[in-house]
Amino acid sequence: MILDIHVYKSDDGFTAEIPSLKGCEKWNHSEDELLVEIVDLAKYYLKLTDETKIKIDKSSVRNNLSVYKMIFDKP
């Protein structure tokens, strides 16, 4: 399964959302920490176990938007 993660850069930090998961949004000062937090939140939403292997790939960058792909096997 592949989900898009949208990361928006602002003056005071970063906001991430997974558009296909309603309400799955996080904010942090650090983009790296934000990615860890949004993946943890997505795992909670999808009821994935800690053993689920997840790969994150950066797919594009446009202005203040970075798009990542969250790749994992569907349980």
C-alpha cells in the first residue's frame, strides 16, 4: 500500500498531512521529527503493528510543499 504524505514548510515549522486519512495531521519545528510523528499517527489510524515495515521516500518538492510516499504491506 502507498500513501502520500504532504509536508508544508512555514515560518515557524512544518505541518504534515495524509490526505487519504481524514484528520491525520501533525505539526513540528523539525521536518525529520514530524515525519516520525505522522508515520506513528498513520500506524494508529490504520491499526498497524510496530513490526510493520514502513519505507518513506521523498517524491517531489515544489515551493513550500514536499511530497513523500509511505510504503508498506497491507495487513
